[in-house]
Amino acid sequence: MRAWIAIVMFSLVSVPVLILTLLLPPESLTFAAGPKGGAYAQVAERYKSILARDGIVVEVTATNGSVDNASALERGSVDVALLQGGIDISENAVEAIASVFYEPMFFLVRANNSIPKNPALWRGLTITSGTLGSGTRAVFDDFQIAVGLEPSKNQHVYLPYSKALDALMSGSVDMAVFVTTVDAPYLSQAFSSQEISFLPIDFAETISRRLEYATVVTLPKGSVSLFPVVPPEPQRMLALESRLVINPNLHPALINRLTMAAKELHSARDIITGPNTFPTVVGTAINVNTVSQQLIQKGPSTWHQWLPYWMAAQVNRLLLLTLPVLLLLVPMLRLFPSMYAYFMGWRVWQHYPKIRQIEDELRHKQDAISLSEMDSHLIDMDTRIASLNLPAAYRQAAYQARMHIDLVRKRIHDKNTGETSENAR
């Protein structure tokens, strides 16, 4: 009885503890951003501030850019990263939360330059287009193919954005290619200089059709800088969609918070984006996580108003964990009274094989010594059964067993009496 009570109590305590252990998310995650001081790093810091409200610690890891971010995700060394459109990554290695903002492609040159606006005509230029591991370098390689420009027609150097501007102003490079947000800090630095200007390119629509991951956005007049006015006229330019990408094994509650943070950060309009354009699960080119897809398309459920975030984010998961337990526990609870009744009865029934054995022996062994031994065994069993501490509802079996023992003892007594009378003759 006590063992069964202990098992039930253990189940009632351990099952909720186990469920809570599975539901509680980790207290931290690792976020791969771009170079320090860059646009991705700024965005990562904003996510860090928002997730800190729920006690989630975000460790921002500096990288060379999207290519490095993709490699880190594939290795499993980071939990989440920003990934520029067009970056190749193993399909099963990651999931997308959403596309979160546009990154226009800027071509920065020295002021009063004579560089053609048609990129297919670029010749003899020294061009820097990001470093090894950056998304800019990867997309510019594809850009040259799209416009039919052979890399050998120009000289290529690969400098970080921070050094690219210095090289451009010193005249050691003719063009610096940036793929970044309109409000990136180095763009403000570039256009505050009278020596650098923005080169609008022709045929943006045509080039975007050849770059399957690129789109065209309109940069309003003065959207980059009002003094000097950059661009001087509205300009259609190439842009890529940056995606928020995660390790598929990331805890669902953290996915929920990242998605809600993305909605908070990126749903407002900006210079080139209308309201509620982002985040979007359309056109990510990566499998979208089901939790984030539901949150973006349908919004948070009513559970979010009543439950802690880590629980509200996983109501469905909680049900999936609880239902199997209930399916096992409810039948067990129904079975428990029967098992308890059987156990109480077994405490008495376990003596019946010995009683039956004595009855069988009584037919063949009728000498005084054997009869005395059998009677002694029966007395011992009767004492043990009488000492059983049974609940009132189960004492009837004990009474019946003791009556059975009395009947067998009476037979033994009768045989003893008969044998004694026969010997007396």
C-alpha cells in the first residue's frame, strides 16, 4: 500500500517538474552579427535590448559578415544570425524566422568622377567590395555575372567598410561597394564628406531580374543625406532582403521572443519601406519556422495575455507533452483501485496453495507425526492471517481463509481422534 502511494505521489510531482524543465527556455543565446560598428551589429544590439526585458541574455558575436554568419550557423556555434539575401546555406542547417529589412546596394565613388552609370562599361577601376566572409563580396561576384562584367577588367581589393572609405578618399580605390541599410553609420560618414558621392546605376530593373534574390527599391531624394542632397533625385536601386535565421534546434520560447522582437523592430515604415512590409515569411528562400510563421501571419494568441511568455509560446507543445501523460495517467488512476483490491486479497490468497497442499497430504499421510506437523502449519498460517492489518472492506477474505483452515484442522483432529481410538483397542 505504501509503495503504491509513493509511486503515485512521485508521478504527481515528477511529471510537472519534467514538463516545466522541457518548457523552460535557456537564459541566453548567441547572435552572429557583422563587423563591429556596422549595420548588423546595430540591429543585433536592438534585439539584445528587447530580449533583455524577459531576462534573456544575448551575446553578440562580431563576424566579417553574412558568409561567416552562415558558416557559424551550419557549425552550430551560434543560435541566430542576420543573413543577407543570396547567401548560400545548407537547407537543413537553418530555419528562417522572416525577412526583416531591405539592404540597398550602394556604389560609392569620388566626387566629380567619370565612371559610367552602366556597370557593364566599367574598365580599369580599383574596386573594393567587402572582405572575405562578407555578404557584400559574395553578392558583388554575382552582380558582375549579372551585368556581364569580367572581373579581370578591373582590379579588386577586399577591404572592410571602415577602411574602404579611407581608401576611397585617399584615391587608392575608385569605387567602394556597400550592401547595407540606409541608416548605416558608415554611410553617414561617407556622405558627410565632399569628396565622396553616390553613383546611381542604370538598368537596375534588368539587373534585378538576373539576380533572383534581388529586388528594386526607390530611394527618395535626400533620403541618405540632406546636405549634400543624396541622392539628388529619386533613384531606383538594387536591394536585398536581410533575413533573421536560426538554428533549427533553438528553443521554441526563444523563437517566439525573437519573432515578436522582429515585429517590434521592423514593422514600422522607413525611408524605403512601407508600414508592415516586414517582417515577412514570403521569399526568404529558406524554410520558415512554423512558430514564427504563425506569429507573423496570425499574430500572438490570447494565451500571451495570461501566461508567462515561455509558456504562452509553447501551449501547443505543452498539450503535446501533457496529453500522452494524461492518456497513461487516467487509466492508471482507474486501474489503481482494482490493483489495490487485488493486493489486499493477495495477502490472504498467498496462503491457499499451502492449505491445498495440506489437504492433499491429508489423504495419504495419516500417521500421528504427519498430522501433528500439518496442524502446526495450519496454526501458524491462521496466526499470520489473523495478524494482517487489513481494511474493513477486505477482511472478509481473511475470515473465509481462517474458516477454511479451521475445517482442515477439524479433519486432522477427527483423524487423530480416530487413530487414537483404534490404537486403544
